[in-house]
Amino acid sequence: MNKKVIGITVAVIIGMILIPTIYKIHENHNEKLLLVVEKEFHYYAKECFLKDECSNVVTLKELYEKGYMEEKLTNPINKKYYDEESNIHLDTNEINLIS
């Protein structure tokens, strides 16, 4: 009886530590995936702007049409393409990605 209680207690303690840790690692990973997509969008938008081919508000559609991005930008979490009307304001660095 005593060994069962100790075993269950140890299992509960390990579960209390592992589950939140795994959840936090997963959420952190997803945030970093989204950050990579945003940085890629920002990079190509800024490149287009600096070459005077785009205004300070750049849409994905412009980047596709002007050849800055060949592959469609996808949400790395749900694997859906972002809408071509997604945009970035280069003055404020505000990114509006529409799934």
C-alpha cells in the first residue's frame, strides 16, 4: 500500500512538471515559426521598397507579381496560404497577415 502511494505521488509530480514544460516548449516553437514568416515578409517588402518598386505599404500580391517571392507564404502552424491582401506598413513595421 505504501509503495503504491509513493509511486502514484512520484508519477503525479513528474506529470505536473512535464505537461506545462512540454506545452511551453510547443508554444515557444510556434511563436518562432511565425516570427520567421514575418521576418521573410518584412525582408522582401523592404527590398522592394528600397528599389522604389513598392510604396511604404506592401502587399503579398505585389511581392508575388514583382518576383520578390516565388513561393506562396504559408502559415507554418495550420499550413494555409496567407491571403494576397496581407500587407506590411514599412513606416510602423506593422504586419497584417491574413490567413
